[in-house]
Amino acid sequence: MARSKITRNYQITIPAEFRETLGIKEGDTVDILLEGDRLVIMPLKRERITFKAGRKFTIEELEKEVEKAFEEATR
């Protein structure tokens, strides 16, 4: 068990050992569930999409590439 203090903006810090175990990185998304009197925080699984060239992309990577292409196309 670990403890984390709630900040004035109602934020908490996930202890490093838990982040490392679950592979949570800055910018990742988590689901928060209320189960009785407990909060359960679960990292979203990052799905990877494979293209013909064999390169795998996360949804976040694809979103960034689409945004980048749109910015270049609208210049």
C-alpha cells in the first residue's frame, strides 16, 4: 500500500513503483471506477494498429500523425 496526498486541484500522484509495474507513462490515459467506497485506477490498454509496411502505431501516434498531416495540408 502507498499513500498520496490530494492537491488543491484534486490531483494525486501515482507512486513510481506502481507506474513502473503497470507501464504508465506521462500522457497516458487511465480509467477511474468507483467500487463501493474505493476508487480503482486502471491504465487504458494501448491498442496497436499494424500497416502493410509492418510498422505498429498506437492510436495516440496515429492521431498525432493525422494532426501533423492536416497542419501541413492547410498551410
